[in-house]
Amino acid sequence: MSDGLVFNETLYPGVQVSYGCDRILYQEKTEHQDLVLFSNPVFGKILMLDGVTQVTTADEFIYHEMMSHVPIIAHGAARNVLIVGGGDCGLAEEVLKHRTVEKLVQVEIDASVVEFSKEHFADFNTGVVDDPRFELVIADGMKFAAETDRTFDVVIVDSTDPHGPGAVLFSEEFYRNVHRMLTPGGVLVTQNGVPFLQRDELVTSIERFSRIFTDAAAYIAAIPTYFGGHMTLGWATDNADLRSQAATVLQERFDAAGFQTRYYTPDVHAAAFALPRFILDAVEEGRAKA
Ligand code: SAM
């Protein structure tokens, strides 16, 4: 540890997660947020925005595989994909593994996050910016969604938490604009927090999804550096059958995709929608409030 330096994440009152810092690799106060990248002996490189852990080189594969392969494999014919946020480009790398994806648009508010990620996160975003299918738009995702006439089969919101620049991406107006951008049967997936500690975030998103989409749900994954247990990924679509695809169909599509994964499997995909009682209660509460 360089001189015992630690970075503390203090998202929840009374809870502090401390990461030892071997070396600060990059630090900048950008137009939108405080950005620090440092190395840690256990999790490798850790990116924090406004004091909140965003991504680490050690466990990014879990979150990025589950945010990308679940909606794309479930959809089965996703050609046009939109990522809102996702500045570290780890999610984009996973989406571009699908040869069937013809176009990936990424709308990120903070150019600095993308710029420094090209240099410091080559571990997991190699080739993204050079891929002819990839289009980067530096803009507020809320404004893009309100103004665009482009349509997408899958929209993935890899945002910060619902405060600061990310707050608007949890609004009903934003979800309504996403619904307008989606092709028939298209699906929206959102970063929706750790329900054991951020229950209201999930209830509110499900409530808003339920007023706009036929099917409002969530699936789960366990990401070590998103402290507090299961992470929920919000799920909204007008195709209610999309999340209950047969395991054989998921397996066929995954085999046809022809790439290796470290977390995602078709069985993990199917099982991820089986929610523990306390999380299902939050989803049902959100639906009932709509
Ligand atoms: N996986 C992380 C998490 O769960 O907290 C998120 C990672 S990613 C780095 C979050 C990205 O969202 C950041 O690059 C941030 O700049 C971007 N972002 C925040 N608000 C945004 C907005 N309104 N429009 C577009 N991008 C936004």
C-alpha cells in the first residue's frame, strides 16, 4: 500500500467499504464528476466516480456479461443496440462479441471517462473504438432519448446511481422515451442497484416500468465490488415471453454466438430471473404501485 492510502466508499450511512491503494493511476475533476482510478492488490484497477465504485478489472466480467448477453440472447434477433452510459466500454466489448449485432451506439455524458478508459482499461475494452459497428455519442442520455428518431432492439442503461448526472436516467420521462425508441418486442435493461441496501430504487423503477411497458421485472447477479449482495438488473419490454425462453432455445443461441464467457451461461441466464423472496416482494410492490 502506498503510505497506507485507502479509498473509502460511503454510499450507505454507517457502512464504509475501504480499498487499499497501491498506486493512484489517474485522477481528474471532470465537468460532470470526480474521477479516480487506482490499483488494489485484490481487485486490480478500480474506477470510482464521486466516491462510488464503478468498475474493477477483477470482477467487471460478471456485470458486463449479464447486462449484455441476457437481453441479446433472449431477444434472438438484436441488430441495433444502444448503451446509455458505460463509459469504461467494458459492456460495449461484450455486446460487440455478438456477430449478429450490426450497430452499437453508446451515449456517454463524460468524454473523459471514455478517453482514460481507452488507456487504462485495455484489459477489457480492446478493439471497441476501432470496431466499425461502434458509434460513440458524447451527450446526456436523457437529451439523446428525448430527441432521437433512431430505433433499437435492445437498450442497456449502464449508468451511475440515481444522483448526480445519472439521476435523470431513472426518471419516468426517460423510460417513456426509451419505450418510443424500442422496436416492437424490444427490451430495456437497467443498472438498478443492490436491493438489500437500495430497495426504493428498484421499487420506483419497477413502478415506472409498469406504467409504460407490458412486462416489468428484474434479474440478478452477484458482483463482489457492488457491496451488499445481489445486484438487480431492471427488465422492461412489451414482449412478456422474452424472459421465459426455454433453456434449449437459450443454449442454441449461445452455441451459435460462438464465444467464451466467464460468468454467463444459458442456465445462469434462466435462473437469474428466479428472484429471492425479498427482491420479488420489491418487484411486486413496484407493480402494485403503478
Ligand atoms: N457499472 C457501474 C455502476 O453500476 O455503477 C456504472 C459504470 S459506467 C462507468 C457509468 C457511466 O454513466 C459513467 O461513465 C457516467 O459518466 C455515465 N453517465 C452518468 N450519467 C449519465 C447521463 N445522464 N447520460 C449518459 N451517461 C451518463
